[in-house]
Amino acid sequence: SRSAQVALHQVKIGRSKLNNQDPINKKELQDKLCNYCNVPEDTEHYFLQCPRYEPQRRTMFLEIESTLNDKNLSRKILGKNLQFLSENKNLSKSTREQILRSIEIFLRETKRLV
């Protein structure tokens, strides 16, 4: 969806609704924390660490791993890090598009940014 694409772009450039993405440092430290975990809510925390989104994260990574397996690609290309957010030029355009769809589903299902 368009709203998920916009949200992902905002995450990439550091201007999303995540509490710790505050490009002009207007927020106080306590306002930058995750409402669930009370730690800074940055991109890494949202996509990889916050227990609140564990079910959606698990589904997202399973879908991405399935995409890689379908293309006979090693999971090592992905790694559970933020590399999947970037335009990994080692992957075909169709593979990147499938990964993007999995990320968009995560964004919609968590209802945090979309």
C-alpha cells in the first residue's frame, strides 16, 4: 500500500513516527522511549527487538526467508539485521520487491507507523 511505502521511506531517512527518530532534537529523552519497553524506540528496536511486535516480526522474517529459499539464496544474504531495508543490489529486482511486500505487511500489521 502507498501508506506502507511512505512509512518505510520515512524510516529509511530517519523521519518516521518512531519516538527516537527526531531529526531536529526537539524531544526530551523520555519522549524518545518505546511506550512498551521504555528504551529508545529507533529503527533497530522497532524492526528487530521490541517484544510487542515479535509475532509480526517472526512472520516477516519467515516470509523473507521463504523468498530467499525459493530463489535458492542463502539466508546469510539477509542476516537478522537492517540490511533487508536497503536496496540490496545482490538480489534481483523481483526478490527485493517480494521482501518489500513482507516489510510492508509488517508495517501494516504492527499498526505503529501506518
